[in-house]
Amino acid sequence: MFESFTYDDYIKCIHTLRLNAVLELAEEKGNYNVHTKRKNHLYDNLIKDILSNTKEVASIINECLDLDYIIKEDELLVHKNSHIRRKNSLTYSDIIYKVNKKEVYFLIHYETEINTNIKLNILNNSIDIINDWCRENRFKQNKNYPSVVPIIIYTGNEEWKIEKINEKEKETNNNMYGNYNVEIPYNFIDIQRTNNSYLKGLFDFIF
């Protein structure tokens, strides 16, 4: 008796092939997700290592900010409350530096994705820094609050589009309730799109 390949065999074979294909695809997707997660975790650690190095941070500040003086490595002190998690506030991606003998703080925050609440995050973090300063210095009425300089370092692939208000809208707002608007300026560095060769070399692992 010879072996034959029947229509029933054909249907069974097709279903088997499809099932195997689905399983292989699921396996590939699982491997990809694990790989991507590990890669992102590695990037986070590398970025945190860079931003925890006072020499590198001093160079980043001097390269990217138009300051009246050059920040030296030995002038930067890691704020003791850096990396502390608080409700709706400081996170693992925030690193704070204080300029020695000056009431100036650099709030350095990095993002791997677009954060639509970034201004609120900066506001909360800045208030936390100032509150800490007030507690430590027993704030007096004749003293000024410290300056907080936010620096956002963005390493994502998608373009970060910053909302802009045209002059006409700005003039209209100022004529009505513009004086009551809370302005939250911040310095923004887009690593993927910068023309700064120093930054590209420093963060070359993301390219």
C-alpha cells in the first residue's frame, strides 16, 4: 500500500505551518522586547554615569549655556537630595548640582521620550530645591531665593516639538492676564539633532 497525501493531510499541514509561524513570531517578538528593554536600561545607566561625573557635567554646562563665567569642575557639588524619589517630583532621572559658595543650582533631567508634562515636572522639582534650601538656611525675609537652572537632555528618536506663542498671541495675553502666567523656562539639549561635536562624542552610544 502506498502512502498518499490527501486533502485532509493538506489542511492539517497548513494549520501546523501557520501555528509554527505564529509561535516563531511570538518568540522573536519576545526576544526583541527583552533586548530592547535591556538596551534601554543600559542607556539609562550610561547616561546616569555621565551626568554623575562633575567633569563631564561642567563641560556640558559650559558648552550649551551662555553663562557669564566658566563653570569649573571643582565648583560643582552634588546636592544631597539628588536621586530621591518624591510623589510627583524628583525621580531617578534628576540630578542636582549646586555651585559652591553660590546660591545657584543646576537641575539636570534627561528624557528618552517626549514628556508633555515637562514644565510641570520642572516647576515641582524647582520648588523642592528651594524648599530644601529654605529649611537649611532658615530663610529670612531679606534674602533672595536661590536660582535654579533647569537643563533637559533629550535622547529620543522622535523630534521634540516645543510649543511657541507668536508675538500677536503674546501681546493679547499680556494685555489681559499675561502678568499672571507662570513662565517655566528651561534649557533644552537634543542629543540626536545637535551639531555640537562634543555632545555627539559624549553620547555616541545612542547613535
